[in-house]
Amino acid sequence: MKNKKTKVLKILSMWKLSGLFIAIIVMGCSSENKLEAEISKIPMDISIDRFDKKFANADPNELPKLKMDYPYLFPEQFSDSVWVTRMTDSLHQVIAEEISEKFDNFKKDTLEVYKLFQHVKYYFPQFNTPKIVTVNSDVDYKNRIIYADTLMLVGLDNYLGADHEFYRGIQNYIRANFEKERIVIDMAKAIGRSVVEPSPARDFLSKIIYYGKLYYVMSVLMPDADQYDIIGYSENQWNWSLSNEQYIWRYFINDELLFSTDSKLEDRFINPAPFSKFYLELDNESPGRLGQFIGWRIVDAYMKNNEVSLQELLNEPAASLFKNSQYKPKK
């Protein structure tokens, strides 16, 4: 009889714990829903100027007006002949045609931009909604998005699809993110870079924590985005990183990399690359930028284990952030 009573009490206890766990989840979801509902009420005025179309459809006689309307797009060191030549350049015209076909009406794709700007305004009230100007950059993929306070330039020619013929000479790991869906993510990244200040410190930890803060900010500004999209991985690359997180971390610790100022570590684990360089057999299996990945995991642990605001996170030095993160990869 006692054994039956004990079993019943255990079952009731388990039910209570399960109920408490479910209640916590429900409360968390409810809180998140209220926050998103509040953010969704923030009014935004999105302005998109299709300069790429205007330039593509203009003739040399219209150049003076274009220069007057968009002085920031016509550096004074270049003579008018440069722009006239560009107007008539066959490759530039072909790229313009491809942009027009892919982005017939870019304004239809602005819902996610609207949501992004609402989140930026909520977390950074001083944010001024920038005017978005679309351009044909002749595949200047290193400057896909240029953001400066009240102006955001978007090079639409860098988002025609990873397999587009224009990108054949570009390495796969770079062009993998030349997709239309990346535009808003790259916008969030450009805005994130404007609020996350790089540390003047030269140690490896400070450099990866910078990226950790950047990706955390992006995840807050785009709560519906997948983490692998935010960091620019494929889903398989993200899953590989999670599965091997403990081993990556152990390597960093055993080789005493965290406080190293060896500049080679940037090329091995931070800068864009087809894979990370442990100098082990697993290198070819790994995605590049695993230092950035670990930095984000540390920052994520810090935010979960400390009650701090987003602004406090941005001001927290790398060393103390790491100490208070209690970061420990799961086995």
C-alpha cells in the first residue's frame, strides 16, 4: 500500500513540475508576444528610391540632373565621361536588365524591411529611418549594403542568386549568400555594425566577442530569422558547428588562443573562408568563421545568465563578459 502511495505521490510531483515548466514556457511566449505586439505599433515611413532604374533608363543629356539629385553617388574626382561611358557599357546594361527582371518592383519586398526598422527604433530610439537607394554596383559584393545614418545604399546586383552567371568567378563560400532573401539580413548587419563598436584590444577573445555582440543584436532585430541565416551559414554548416562546439572550444582552450594576439588567427577562424583552419583532418568538413560562431555562443550564454539590457551588453568589455557568461558547451 505504501509503495502505491509513494508512486502516486511521485506521479503527482512530476505532474506539478511539468505544469510549472509549461507555465514558464507559456509566460515566456506571452511576454514575447506582448513585446512584438508593442513593436508592431511603431509607425514607420519607408522610402525606397530606385536609382538603379533611373540611371539605366537615362541618356547622357540627363546626367546633370542625376548628379544634382544624387551628388553622393557621383564623386567629384570622376569626370562626366566616366558616367557616360558607364551608361553605354554593354555589361552594365546587361546587369541592369537582370536587376530589373529580378526586382521588378522592389517595394513589394519591403514588409521585412518595415519590421526590421520597427525593431531598430524600439531598441535604439535615436534611430532615424534611412532613405533606401537601390543601385547597380557592378557586383561590388564587398559593399552590398552601405549605411550612413539617414541613407542606405543597396546594391541589388549582388542578390541575383548564388548560381547566377555573373558570379562564376567568385568563390562558392562568398556567393552562397548572394540571394534575394539576404537583403534584409545584410541591412540588419549594417545597422548592427553602427551600434556595436569593435574593441581596440588585439586579443582573439575580444575579436570574436565583437562578432558575438553583432550577431546577438541582429537576432534581436530579426527575431523570426533562423540563426544560421543571421551568421550566413547553411543549415548543415550551422548543425555541424553545434555538433562540434565542444571540440572547437576545447581546441581554443588547449591551444591557449583566447588571449593570443597572433594576427594569423583572424584568417584561420574569423575572416570569410571556405573552412576553418585547425590544421586537422576535419578542416574540410568545417565552415569558415568558427571564431565568430563561438563568439556568438558566448554572448548568447552571457545574456541568458545575466539580467542585463541590450545597451549594457554593448558596453560590456570582452573579458568580463566572458567571465560572467558561464559559457560551457554541452557534451
